[in-house]
Amino acid sequence: MTVQIRKLSTTQPDFQKQLTNVLAFEEKEDESINTVVANVLADVKNNGDKAVLEYTRRFDRLSVSTGAELEIPEAECEAALASLAPERRLALQAAANRVRKYHERQKLSCGSDGFTFTDEDGTSLGQKVTPLDSVGIYVPGGKAAYPSSVLMNAIPANVAGVSEIVMVVPTPDGARNELVLAAAALSGVTRVFTVGGAQAVGALAYGTETIPSVDKIVGPGNAYVAAAKRRVFGTVGIDMIAGPSEILVICDGTTDPDWVAMDLFSQAEHDEMAQSILISPDAAYLDRVDASIRKLLPTMSRREIITKSLSSRGAMIHVQNMEEACEIANRIAPEHLEISAENPQHWANLIRHAGSIFLGRFTSEALGDYCAGPNHVLPTSRTARFSSPLGVYDFQKRSSLICVSEKGAQTLGEIAVELATGEGLEAHARSAGLRLQK
Amino acid sequence: MTVQIRKLSTTQPDFQKQLTNVLAFEEKEDESINTVVANVLADVKNNGDKAVLEYTRRFDRLSVSTGAELEIPEAECEAALASLAPERRLALQAAANRVRKYHERQKLSCGSDGFTFTDEDGTSLGQKVTPLDSVGIYVPGGKAAYPSSVLMNAIPANVAGVSEIVMVVPTPDGARNELVLAAAALSGVTRVFTVGGAQAVGALAYGTETIPSVDKIVGPGNAYVAAAKRRVFGTVGIDMIAGPSEILVICDGTTDPDWVAMDLFSQAEHDEMAQSILISPDAAYLDRVDASIRKLLPTMSRREIITKSLSSRGAMIHVQNMEEACEIANRIAPEHLEISAENPQHWANLIRHAGSIFLGRFTSEALGDYCAGPNHVLPTSRTARFSSPLGVYDFQKRSSLICVSEKGAQTLGEIAVELATGEGLEAHARSAGLRLQK
């Protein structure tokens, strides 16, 4: 199979329709998954540890007979960190430090201390910001183990001040990933359990004898995990359910085409549904990147996945100018946006919708994925129009504060009586009315 | 039917179990509603105006034949405002002004301008905050029309800087509510359409020839509207799906029992599933409030709803002291929490989870519902453990900014290569590696 990337131009008459086709992605709902997940969740809710142990024996082939056997002690995570090859340990520590530093800035910028102000009647109003009490972090196990995902999910919770951070990670056939445990040790994770799948989500939502219930569950997982998170939403908070990962590269033609080709690969290698799109006003440059793709692709170990991803969901779009490129980026609202151009900030100012914006030719998406500092959990499938990267704010919530003075109760009481009467809510009106001076 | 409120004491051995029973609320999923809604949404997505008009004729009995007939021009909202009785118009304006003032403070506290900082390598990192482009506000129509809901949903969007705010409100049999239209004129609503139900949600999510698609849909509605919002989530953002409304009053025994009884009524009058709970360390005081309830209830026009609500879901809880009352409040994480006590701020400092906290005996919930300033759209059913009042932040989102310098690409590149290799993602490693100086 040779790679064949779709080529579009904004001058073709059906461009908008073609672009819509490129972006179209229908998440298929699998009823059989939904049914399995509903049963697992109900079982965990009703039978606690017993159910969790049974599913863990069945799906992960672990011989466990008590809940306590599911817990990995903190010392084991510390030992995993200490046992890493020094260059890998230092890399993980450096990444953790940078992620922590960025999120500490984010916390400051969020007005974590809330506010209060007092009006002329002596009534004071405010907003109190508090961290969640407890959070569950789901970490996929098995072959595709991503320690960076542990850092990106746990550190913002830790920075927010969440006191209990419970990580769950399946260990099929007992295989534990040292990098994942080491990342937990660096991220402020307080407890670790070797459970996965819908049973792990159920345990975190409802609690069992061994696994504590939490207030919010975050982190990536397979279709069963995603379905379970959807179902427990409301009982606990959840993060966004992510679609396939995407990158949009806007290039003015000044970046080495090999670099851009490899950036497109770095997205495409995730899976066949991942999406890589390149936009440029320079048609000859698009051809040069195409040539780089054909040159480099045979050298990639994951070339089959990359070929399928680029051929089925990739695109190169020729635009009239960089302004038009930015307009299209706003329409696409990509998860990752690379502006690989001279004076990238100039173009970034035109961008309203993107999860993360990578500025300049040295800022490959991979640097952001691992260690630049900002979060790599980002809104996919055009949801950057209305949602944000995972952040400290996802682990905080606000309460309004209202302290009405006796004088304020007169002013406000008259307004409330009038409006409550207009809405036909008598008890509301009388409740405010009782505070009015006779 | 006489009112019979459950009485609990923290000294009874099964108190925790009893409290769990009081709080238990299972939202019943109605499959027939789900099926109807799925069909309506698909029809609106495929057939646009034609479908919306058909459902509007069928469900709201409007004789409309073109999309344009569904729009209420801005001038008509302005005229509705001008036509109100002066005291009602002034009350609505005063409420709108206070809500706007509070939310402007909230915007300031949210770090709306984002941040950037530069590290020692010249790499700059930041966060950009932008408003959503467009928002849809669902407003219920018919008899229970709530202009305060228009203010509370539209003003935060307007303050956030959302440029298109589209209100939909059904007008069964053509009945338009002047207060609702007047509230729209005061809240920065840009367009108004007389559609409701799942068809309105579908129109806002997918867009029709007449009704523009939006990025997020907020506002209360019946079971069909709630089911439709759940289904379009992902295509657009949505606010929380609210459960029944709740109030928790903590009183140290110093507030006039009639006042507290009426505050409990003001929640209970919403509907039979609404929940009113009173906690006090003073057993005699609980009896006095019980007596006030029996005295005042016969005088209430909505006494039947109040009686059912208090009898089926209400409770009075006797505690050992105010500290214990605050602990229980944190467990309940109520939508509305009144601390009707001397030195209320002292107790508020012990509260971690509540949607809105009403401090002191003059701060009846009704004042907050209408005009104190903070939002009245609040997290219900214990979700205040992980979510916040509706606010300006719900109409803004963030994008990360990363601009790696050439020098930074060396430091970060080595870390990324190491970690990407550890995760088996070759293209990620090579994408970072290409930026390393040879």
C-alpha cells in the first residue's frame, strides 16, 4: 500500500464540502460494549471487591483473592523510579518539573483565592475556589503504557491541591510498567491499584471495601473505559471523552519539509483514525512535503499505521494566503496546531480555536506531548470551539458567597418580591418579604 | 394530606444509612423519550427548517410555514421591556445590573487575559483565553416562564464576550411571555426564535437554513430537552443536566423559625422532588420550625406541592454542634446552603462543597435566586463536589501556547527523544530529533 494524501485547494468550488468530508468522524456506538459495561458497573456497585477481583482474574489473568493484593505500595513506585536507567529517570524528572511549573502558573492565573466585594448597602458577594477532595486517574496498561499520560493527568490535580489521587492501571498477566509507576511517584499520586477496564471505573465511582470512591475520574482508556466513564458521569465528574488525535500544520513554506513530514507522521503513528492536515499558501512547498513523506515513510517502523492514517484521514490544503489558512484553522478547531512560519505570533493572534498552539519551526508537537510544560490532554474533534486543555481548573470548583446585610435585604427584598410574584413563586416572594422591615 | 418531615439525629446508630436514604435520588431513564428525541434530532439534522417547522406546528400548534416566521425581532423584545409596569421593569433592570456586575468581577478573577512566561532557554509558554463564538440559551415556555433564568444564562455569556447569543423559547399556541422577552433585551441576547423541545436543541446543534448552529447550549428544559442535550453533547458543549433543586439550611437556633420555614418552602414549592433539609444543634429549635411549618403551610397557594416535597424528601437533622453540621453539609454538597447563624463566615470557612453559600439570617435563598448577583444555575445532586455555578468561565476556553527557541529545542528535544523512545513512539522521537543540532 502506497501513501495517497488528499489534496484540496480553497479555489475549488466544492472546497467547503470537501473539507467537511475530511473532518467527518462518526463515533460508532457499540451496543454490545454498552451492555457489558452496564453489567460490570452494576456488579461492582453491588458487590464491591468481590466483583472487582472476579473481573481482574478473568480479564487480566491475575490470581488475586483479596482486595489488598490489588494495591501497589508507594515504596514500589519509588523503587521503580530509582531503578530506571539514569538518562531515562532524569528525562522523566525534567518533564515532571516543567509540567509542574507550567501548571503552577496556571493555578495563579485562575484566581485560586476567589474574590469578595461589598456593595453600598454592606452586602458582600464573592466566590470561593476549592480543590476537589479526591480524583481517580485511569492509566491504560499492557503494551501501550504512557508514563507521560500519568504526569499530564496527575500533576494538575496535585497542583490544584487534591489530597487524594488514586491511580488505577491494569497489569495484564501481572506485567507492571516501571515507567508508569515511576511517573506516579513523581506526580503526587497517593494510592495505586492494579485494576483496569469498566471495573476500575466502577470501583472509583462507587467505592469498594478496598478502593476509595473519588469525586472525578480522568485519563484515557479503551472503548469499555470510555463507555463506563460516560455512564458514571453525574455520580462523579469526568474529563472529556477523547476522539482520535489530530494535528493541523500551517506552514508558510520556510520550514524544512522533512521536519513537517515527520510532524505529520508523529500524529499519524498513534492510530489509523488519527488525522494529520497540512495547510500552506505555497503549492510547490506542499509538493516538497509530499516528496519528503514518500522518502521518509519507508524508514518508519510504524509505516503501515502511518500510511493508513495519512491516506484515509490526512489532507494537504492549498490556500491563497496565511490569513485564509488561519480562517480554516478556526473552522477545524484542531487539537494541535503548529504554526511553522516566520513571525508565528502574528498568525497566532488570528487563531480563536485550538487546543494547543505550537509556534515556530522548532516547536514540534512532540516537545509539547512530553515536556514543554502545558498539558497534552487536549480537546479533539472540533471541541476546542468550546473546551480547554486539561488543567488545574479541572480539579478546582467554585462556590458563590452571598452575605446580605439588613439594609441590603430591604433593597434586594423588594426586587425579589416583584420578580418572584411575576414568576408565580409565592414562597420565594414571602421568604424575601419576611426580611422586609414592616 | 398533612406534612410529615423525617427527623434524624446524628446520635442514632444508623444515621449514615438514614442520611443516604434521604439523599438517594435515581434519575429514571425513559427509553420512550430517548427514542422520540433521537428521531427528532436526526430529522432536524437532515431536513433543517422543514423538520423544525413541522414539529413546531405539531407540538406548539403554531401555524408557521417559513423559517423566518420563527424569529422574534430585537425590536419586539425592546418593546416588551418598555411595556412592562414600571415597578416590574425597574426590578428586572436592577436584577440584570447586579448579575452583570458580579459576573464582571468573576471575569476579572478568571485571568481572562491568560499569561505567558519565558524560561532560561528563551522558550515561552502561555495560555490564551478566548470566548466562545456562539451560544444557544434554551428557555422553557408556557406557564412556567422564568425571566430570571434568561438573565442568569445569557448575562455570563455576554460578559465573557460571546458575540452571538441565540435564545430559543417555545410559544405554545402563540403565547409569548413579555417578561422573558424583556429579560432577553436586557441580557445581550442577539437573536430569538420561537422553537422549543428537542427540535430547538437539534436546530442549535446542527443549524438549519434559519437557525444558526452554536458552540454550546445552556439552560433548563423538560425531560425531552435534557435528553436532546445529552445526545448532542460532543457536537456542541452543554451545561450540567440539573436534577431536582435542593436547599440545606444550617441554623444555630437564632433565626426566627418562620423565616426558616418559609426558606424551606421556597425550595419545596418548585416541585415534589425538590429537597429541603434543616440542620441544627438545637432540638427545641427544630420543633419550633416544625410548628412554623404547620402554621404557615395552610396559607400557601402551592401547599400541595410543598407538603409532598417536604414529606417525601425533606428532613430535619439534629446534630451535636455546628462543626458536625458543617461536616454533614460537606457530605451533602448541597446546591444551596444557608448558614443562618451568628458569625456565619466562621462556619462558611469549614464548608468545602456547596453551589452557593448564603450567609446570615438576612440572606434568604430567594434573594440569590433573583437579584443578589451570583448565578442561580448551580450544581445539584451532590455534584458541587466537582462542579461550579454557571459562570463566565463556562463561556470561555483556553488554548496553550508553546514557542520553543532553537536553544530550547536542544534541551527539550533530548528529553522528548528519551521519553518517546520509552513509549515506543518513533515518529515522535524523530520529530524532536530532527530539531537537534547535529
